[in-house]
Amino acid sequence: MPDVRIEKLIKRFGNVTAIADVDIHIPDGEIVTLLGPSGCGKTTTLRCLAGFENADEGQIWIGDQLIFDSKQNINLSPQKRDMGMVFQSYAVWPHMSVFENIAFPLRIRKAPRKEIDEKVIRAMKMVGIEELKDRLPSEISGGQQQRVAFARAIVYEPAVLLLDEPLSNLDAKLREQMRFEILELQRKIGITTVYVTHDQEEAMVLSDEVLVMDFGKVIQRGDPEAIYFDPSNEFVADFIGKINFLPGTVKQVEEGASVVGIEEGGFRSEIHSTRTNYPQGQKVLASVRPENIHIHTSKPDQESNTWPAKLIRKNFLGGMFDMVVGVEGKELRARTPFKVEAKSGSEVFIHIPPKDVLLIHIN
């Protein structure tokens, strides 16, 4: 399968720049996710890649084939770009059977009947819906319709697969199941895939690489662990999962550790971090994921990053306790899979391991 390259892409809608000089490379056979909030430019980027929107500037390559170039006036139509697409709304034909929906791309390409039969059956088997071939879309579930859309997108063996928020209309349990089915299917056929979503969990589960977008730009790119554990700025840290921010100033930097003076409301203390990426005097956000705040009913042995606190709220989420603790007037979010014996309103202690304190630059 070929790789995909988007170079210096710009798309404007009137005075609004929806895509601002974006460069993206999707390696051969990998799945790359464009992740961000509504209006960040991710879907517009995908639509320019598919040929449904015409970019104002830039180039798009599929392998060695240049499919869009604003300067050379090259702009292949969507049907000539060799891409399969799965839409958010499924977009299955209501009057066609499952078989005919999947066969449609082959019929418009005038494939022989024997080839159509063979490829449709193979695609249905891949997504596990061969027993539904004679049913209408109104006679199958939303999850099954989504499988029909996937089978239709891959039946003619395109070079690239585009997925535009394909799971957003499914219920939570089915959405989780389909994430793993998509990943298994993508790995099985080895197709270069671009996935668009605003759902952080989807991006974490599915992606070889995540591109976080905002205001038409790629803010950070990296594998899911790098994006989560080493966010480049406050926006990425806040968008990818839940996080607590403690603004302060780096007071001391020594080998393997930083000491940050925190002044947040009534919470005036020092927090230690193993991060040493900023010099003394730099204003930073000491940032802590909820799962890295440890709750104790008695004072732990660790001296650094340990404070008395009040358990303000505790909610059981099924396999996880979600809590809010107050530390000298500052509320922090904490999560743990372990049972916490303390009740809401009781006095507790919190400990934050220095290795789990991220430091993020404050402009």
C-alpha cells in the first residue's frame, strides 16, 4: 500500500482559514488519526484528501502519484483518487440489499459479475456480515450498517481508507467493540488509513500516530503514549484525557529533578518533578493526571509531594473511583481502580510521585 503526503495545505472559507499550512505524512500501511475539537480543521483536511473539498494551496501525494497541486492545477476527481471512505452517517442505500450496497462501487466500475460476487462475499466475511447479504438496511442494526459501510469501502481494494468519525452514532458498548474490529481489519488488510475523530480514547486505541489539531494547524504529532505522557502544551494536555494544572515557577533545577513553587489560590507549596526541561525562573504548569494522585487514609512515608487533603467527592464508576480532593483551597481530580475506604468529607493524604509531574511551558 502507498503512503500519503500532504504538503503546505491551505483551505479558506471566506475570511476563515480552516487549514493553515498543514504538512502530514501517513506511512505505508499505518493508521494515523487526526484528533481535535469541532472546528479544528480535521474533517476539512480529510475532505480535501478525498477530493470533496478543493484546497486553495498545497500538494497531496498518494505514493508517487500527485493527485492535487494548486500551482500545477492538478486536481483529480474523488473517483480517481483510489480511496475508500466510511462516513459518520454510514450513507448506505436504503433501497438496496446489503449485498447490493457493498457491490455498488464495483458495479459503477463495470467489474465482471463473477469478480463482483467473489469480492463482495470476501468483504462481507472480513467484517462478519455474510448472513445479512439479502437484508435491507432498515432490517439491520446500526452496528451492522456500519459494517456494511466498511465492506463497501474496502471491496474494490482501494489504496487508502478514510474514516470520518465512523463510530459516533453507535452506543458506548458497541463503539468500544468496533474500535478493536476496525484495528483488526486494518491490520489484516494492511491498508494505509486516515481516521478522523474528536474521541481521545478512539485515537489512543486505534492509532500508530496521533495528530492533534486546533485552529487548522497540527499542534502535536506522535504515538499515543507520547501524546498522553509528554504533551507539548496546555491545549494538548487538557484535550487528551483529564489533567490537573498547578501554575508555578521553577525554583531549582538539579540533576534529575526540578522544584516548582506553586501559588494557586490558597495552595502555596513546592512540588518536585523528575522533569528538568525548563530553567530556573521559568513559569510552568505542574501538570498531574488524575490516576497519578494517590489517596491515603494515613500519612504515607514519602515526604516530597505529600499533603493533607479533604475528600470532597467520591463517585464509583464501575471498576474506577473518581474523586475530588481539596488541598489548601485547590481542588484536584483523582482516579484509582482501588477501593478507597474514606468517605466524602473525611481527611486524607495525597501523594504525587515526582516522575508523574509534567512541566508545561506558560507563554
